[in-house]
Amino acid sequence: MRIAVIGGGISGLVAAYRLRMLLGAAADILVLDRAERVGGILYTAELAGEPLDLGAEAFVGRRPEVPQLLREVGLETQLVTPAGLRPLVWSDGVAHPLPERTLMGVPSTAESMRGLVDAATLERIATEPRRPLAWEPGADIDVYRLVADRFGAQVAERSVDPLLGGVYAGSSRSIGVRAALPTLAAALDDGAPSLTHAVAVALPPPSDAPVFGGIRDGYQVLLEALAARSGAKFITAEPATRLARGQRGWVVDPIGAVDSVVLATPAPVTARLLGTVAPDAAAALAGIELSSSVLVALALPRDTALPQNSGILVATGEPLRAKAFTLSSRKWTHLAHRETAAVRVSFGKFGDATPLSWSDADLVTAAAEDLSTVTGVPIEPLAAAVQRWPNGLAQYAPGHTDRIAAVESAIAPIPGLALAGAYLHGVGVPACVASGTAAAHHIAATST
């Protein structure tokens, strides 16, 4: 068998690795990627002589996919967990503790918002259960409309937006309830009498287990292990320009005839390649919008008096250029022992791609100045690294789950074709691993 995996991000690499495990040494697996390297938006660079992730740096620890994958490829000793420090939220020119017991920032009690929002908003949250709730089961609206209507705009902008900005590089206005908060949507569908009640039902039970996990030497070690174990031939700096049915399978330009194809490309690229193969699926995927961002990593003197917090998120409307700060050397114990302190500064979100056009020097200056503003500490970088992510993350807009269901329904009857990627069922690394695994199993099951 000759199988093309188009897209060498984590979804495509997992698909290639799983295909090798399922089909054995005889399978001819080719991974085609338009970039000069594989890994997609996972990228480990060097900062002050040490590895540091300049894309995603963590994964949801409650999901099993990444720890399981690390064990499979012999990297279980690379698994690390955060130090357990809480982040702050920068709002109205002041750093506040991130509210606890929220669902992606949607509060379960008014008390959790005290200090972050004004008295009128606290009263609005406290009295929300007394107001009638109109929710149509199966409905989907943007998170802002729901939260601002029930709890007030300040909750959406100061508590929800900073968290959604970190996950999707978007905001409560660009993300739908059903995709971002499925357990909340389910509680509303089940007849929750108020948003307060729905949040209480949807919240996971309290746990001492780490919320996040990470990889000691960066995602690069996992990417390299997957590439090596896949035994695939990698063709980089070469985009797929056409996908068409062949006499006995598929034709992928520029690599020619193959038996099966995994499309592990971003939604717009997938839409273009499916244009003549599955036009309905292509039209649906073309409607998925993407956000762009920039990551600036700063190496600071080790004794820089950063706060004892994992990071600082920025509320909507603040006069800062950065949207978030990860105090990496505080957040991760394995980074605390390095010779320099590492901080990751994020810029850009959906609807605002202007930071991509700034020079590296201007980005580093903005990162240092904004970090000094939110910490009250003079910031003097010893080294810096800049990574731009144009069109890096899909926006899970209202109706996203229905859109993806329609796409998958249209693709299902087509033999030898599977989809994988961050636009399907979650932008996080665990969801991408799951999508690559599912695609490989589908190809293996329908091709043998």
C-alpha cells in the first residue's frame, strides 16, 4: 500500500505513526508538508542555549492521549507537570487572581468574581437564577451573547475572554458555546433553569490532579520520535496542489498515485483539496475562519523579581499590546533551574493580525514594556526569540459542531480518504492526537 499523509503537524505525524503500527513495514507512507520542517504549530526553538516551545507548551492533563503516546514511544520520563501556581488577570490596570471554580471563565458563584468586576455585575451574577432563561435545546450562540446577557459584559471581557484567547487566539465573540463549552451546552439542553445552575452541573468535580502537562525538552522530542517510528518518507517545502480520484485510488500532486490519503491540513487547505472530490464538505470547511498570533520568548536575568504566578492573562479592552504572559520559569519547575528566567509573551487574536507585521525588534520591545507594566518590575532581556503564527488556529464559531458533522458525513462514504486536524474536534494537542489516531484507524480498516 502507498499512503499519502498531507500535512506534517502533530495530527499528520500521529496518523503516519499509527498507520505504520497498524499496517506494518510493507506500507509505503509519504508525509507531504508545505513547510520546511514538520511539526506544524508545534515548534521547539532555542532560547539562551536551552530548548523552549514557541507554539503550544502544554496539554490538558486530564486527557490520556499525550501521556499514552509518550509511553508508547519511550518518552515517559519527558512528562512534566506545572508547579501548581495560579495565573493572574490584568484588568482595569490591576492584576487580579484568576477566579476559581469557573468553566472557561464562566463563574459558578458571584463571590468568585469579587474584585474583578464591579458591584452591579456581582449583583447581576448573584440574582441570575431568579431571571427566566430562554434556551432552545440544540441551539448555539457565541459565548459572549450568553455570558453578557446573563452575567454582564464585564464577566465576558475580564474572565472568559482571557482564557478563550489562550486556547483559540479568539474571544467570546468569535467562539460558540457548543464547541468551546460542550458540557455547559449539554446542561442547558437538559433544561437547566439558569446559567448558574448549568455551570454548576457542567463543572468537573474538584481534583488534585494537575490540569496541564508538558514535555521537559519541548515538543520537538515527541515530533522526532513519531517521525522516526513512522518510517515514512518526508517531503517538505512542497505543498499538495491537487487531489483527485485515480484509477485505483488517488492522485496527489506532486507525488502521484497513492492508494489512500489522510488530509491533516488546516481547514482552508483541506477545503481547496476537496473542491472537486467532495464539494459539499469543501464548502463547509471554507467557512471556518482562522486567527493569527505571534509569540515572543524572553530570557531574563534569573533573579528578575517576577510574581509567584504561572502567568498573567489580559482582559479585553486593556491598553496593552500583548494578550498574555506565561511566566515559564515560575510555571514549570524544570525551567526554574536554568541559568535564565523564561517568559513567553503572546500577541494577536482573531480580527487583529497587525502584530504579524511588526519587526522582531518592535515585538521584543513591546513584550518587555508590557511585561514591565503588568509586573511592576524592570525588564531587561538577555536574549529573545520571535515566532509568527499566521492563520494558526481555527475559530470554533457558533454552528461549528454541526458544520464538522456535515463534513464528516460527506467524507465517510469516500473510500481511502480520512481527515485529521485541529479544526475538527478540538485545537489542543490531545484532540489532534485523537484525530490522527482516528484517521489512521479508518484508513487501515477500509484499506485491508
